[in-house]
Amino acid sequence: MIKTLKGKISIVYLVLVVLVLVVGIISGINMYYLSKTIDGLMIDNYKSIKAVNLMNEELENQNNAILTFIYEDRQTAIKQFNQDNSVFYNWYNVEANNITEKNEGNYVDEIKSAYVNFTTSVSYLQGMPPDDKVGMLNYYNMKIKPNYEHIKDLLNSLAKLNEDAMFKKKTNATLDAKNSMYIILLVTLLAAIFGFIISLIFTNRFLKPMEYLIKSIREVKEGELDQVISIKTDDELGKLAVEFNNMIRRLKQYEESQLGKIIDERNKTLSIVKSINDPLLVLNVCIMGLNPSA
């Protein structure tokens, strides 16, 4: 147990510091989780949407290359198709390694399967006779175009999934920000109330004995030596009360001893005055004494 007044004041100060630290830690934790939510909102879903959009662009370029293959330059179209195929797979791998939402993996698997069918059908198209444009166009409309449109639908659904997740996370981030603000305000209010109560309690405990001591000193100054200060603490105020009581006791003993001496001297003086035969008056503003002759 802390016995010094300095130690007790230090404890109060330490409690207030701890309250400030608690408020700061809770604020930091809430801000950390809020920043993580925002990071997920701005990075993961945006990365997926970007990959899907670029896959869409490459798929459209490949579809244009197929039409070029049917009607115009076959070699240039095949070269362009293969370049777009490589870029498409690059962005597909980006999305496949950035799955963050429920059912997103299913879309990724379906896109891969549909895209394999799409490229396989294009390979078959390349083996058809160059002059059979009607046959190639019919094959395109029956086999390639449905696969192309199916992949487009899957990509659009995947983009919408991430867009919906982004808006949901935005709503959650806004809600988390409000909740964090309310939590911080509540903790701050509780800490302020608790700190005020603690400071009030300890201030009263510290000041009340001092006020009692000051009152006793004033009464002693007015001549009331029957004062006993009952401060039962082991700190500096308790030690001061003990020394004050000892001082009062010594003053009282001194006063009593001096009063006895004064009475003795007064009796001696009266005896001397009374033993003198000549008239004698003892004055001190008023008559202090006189002998029989006077």
C-alpha cells in the first residue's frame, strides 16, 4: 500500500494517463480495422474489375480477328488472335489469384472452360477451306459466336459481382466509421466521467484533512489547547497530525506548568505585601492588592 502523499498523487495521475491510453488504443484499433475495410474496397475488388474489363477488351479484339480471318487477311488475323489470347490469359491469371468474394471462383472456372471451348472452335475454323466463306460464317454463328457471348455474359456477371461487393463494402465502411466515432465518443465520455470521479474522490481525501488541520491551528491560535487531530493515515498528512498533537500536548503542559509558577509567585507577592506594616497599595490600572494598614 502506498503511504506517501506523493505516491497517492502519482497513482491518480497514472490512472488518468491510463484512461487516455485506453481511449487512444481503442481509437487506433477502430481506425486500423476501418482502414483495412477501405483497403479491401479500393484494392481487391477494383483489381478484379480491371482484370475483367481488360479480358472483355481482348475477347472483343479476338472476335474482330475472327471476322477478319473469314473476310480478309487470314495470317494477320491469326497473329492478332494469338497475341490477344496471350494477353487474355495474363489478365485471367490476375483475376484467378484475386478471388475475394463468394461464388467468384465459380465464375472464374466457368470462364476458363468457356474460353477453352471458344479457342478450340476457332482452331477448327482455321482448318476450313479459305474460299468457303459461307460455311465459315455459318460455323462462326453456330459455334464461335455463342461461346463468345457466353464468355461475355460470364465476364459481365463477374464484374457486377465485384461492383456489388465494392458498394457493399463502401456501405459497411461508412457504417464502421460511424460506429467507430460513436465508440470513441462513448469511451471518451466514460473516461472523462471516471477520471473526474477519481480526481474528485482523491482531491477530497487529500484536502479534507488539510482543511481540518487548518481549522485546528486557528483554534489553537485562539487559545483552545484541547485540540486532538484524528487523521489516521500513514502519509505526510498523518505524520503532520501526529507532530501537531505532540506540539499541542507540550504547549498545554507548558501552559499548565507556567500557570502554576505564576500562581505561586502571586501568592508570595501577596504574602509579602500583607506582611508590611506601612500602608501599601498595589496598582495595575485597577487596585491589584492592599495590606491591612492600607
